Amino acid sequence: MGVPDPAQLLTALTTEHFTLQGARSQTMSETSARASVYMFSVSSVLVALGFDSQVAEGVGVVFDVFALTVLPTVYVLGCATYVRLVECGAEDLRYGMAINRIRGYYKELADDRADLFLLSGHDDAAVLSSAGRTSGMPPCVLSWRDDLEPAAVSGRLILLCGLAGAGKTTLAKQLEAEGAVRMCPDEWLVALGFDIYDKDARVAVESLQWELSQALVLRGLTVVDECGVWQRWERDLRRTWARDHGVPVELQFLDAPVEVLTARVAERNRTLPEGAPRIDPALVAFWDDRIERPDADELALFD
């Protein structure tokens, strides 16, 4: 394939821009509609419960049966709505990134009249806040207008590597208390009603958390990723992305003998509240054979 014809390329990009904008509008409409349906459902259920309590002359068998029928339904609807709203947010992020890349090409064509564009064409990584990095731009910049002085921000990515019982969550909560944003897949899975051993759900949650982490770090926030990053390729992926975007990245490796980790998990299970998900201590030895522990040479690659 040779060099694309500029006129044909511009036509194709204009069509793509229009398509992406339409898809983004549909995503926003769906988000608004789903949120409205859920809020309407909650309001209706509360009103219905009020009427039911009056008809049944207070709380009784009729009220209990009705409440136990509608409240679980609203709960399931809320979980489904939350999951879909998160998915819509991720889709909107991707559409925004693609649109801003195209806008960057438009501004290259405009040359000296690029100031006529209201939004920056360099903000594709962080979508609408101009916190991305493209060629010729310094990393981590927040600016809605190219004619404004950009303000450098100092985001940071902290990876916590280790097995269950190594102390990842304890350290992550300490960093969270100091102002960091904590990404914990297990907590998201529980909040969304998934089993913590659901592989497909975990992959989806960790992927979504990684996308969100990128956007937050490029906005100047410190993000603590406590998914474990057991495999070398996972750590390489995050480190390479951070280096490409000029973001400081740390790797905190937490480890202990298998016997100690197993004892910690067992003790934690005894202190967890009723109904909280528990990790089988026997799995620690199983996972110990599968983790790729970082060596000194790899640790030296991080800040």
C-alpha cells in the first residue's frame, strides 16, 4: 500500500468522527435512561411499600411477603444497572480517545489556525481533560486549551505484587489514607455480586480497573494496583505503558514463606464477618507454584 490520498483520508476520518460521535451520544443516552429507570424503580418500590404498610395496617405477613418480593428485584436491577453504567463509561472513554486522535489530525491540517479548535487534540489518553501524551507534547499535561499555559501534574503508578496474605491490602490501605486511589479487584467483584473465583468476571474487572488507572494517573493521581501482577508480562505491560507516558512506576514485592502466608490467610478467615468471601488456605501453596516472582534485575527497572 502506498501513501494514502489526503482528500480520501480526510473524508474517511470525517465519516469516522461522525460515527464515533453518534455512538458516544447513544452511550450517554443509554446511561441516562438506565439511571432514570433504576431511580424510578426505587421510588416506585418505596411508595408501594408505604401504601402496603397502610393497607396491611403496619408491618406484618403481607408487608413482609411484598417486601421480600420487590426488594431483591430492585437489588438485582441495581447491580445490573451499575455493571452496565461502568461498561458505558468505558465505552465512552474509548470513543472519546478515538475522537481526540482525529481532532489532532484536523489540527495538524489547520497548522497556524489550529487555535480555532476549542478542545485540545493531544488529550486522547485521558479523553476530555487533555491529560494524554502524544509526540511533541510533554507527559502529564492538564489543559483544555492549547493557548493556555499547561500545568504539569505528577501522577504515579504503584504495583503491589504478592500472594494472598502477603500484606498487599494492608499496604494499599495505608497508601490510600495518604491520598492514593486503591484498585482492589476482590472488593469490586464482591460489590458487583460476583464470586471472587469467577475467572471471566475477574478478567473483566481487572481490565476495567487498568483502564481507569491509566486515566487517573494521567490526571495526576497516585494509583495503587493491588491485583497481584503475578506474571512478568503483566508487570511489563504496566511498566512499559508508564514509561511511554512519562509516569513514575513502582513495584512493591511482598513475600513470605508459604507456611506464613497460609497461616495469615487462615487467621484472616477467622476474623472476617459472616458472609464475607473467604480464601481457602490450601490454595496458597497452589498459587505459590504459579507466581513469577520478580528478581533483582526486574525490580531495578522500576522507580
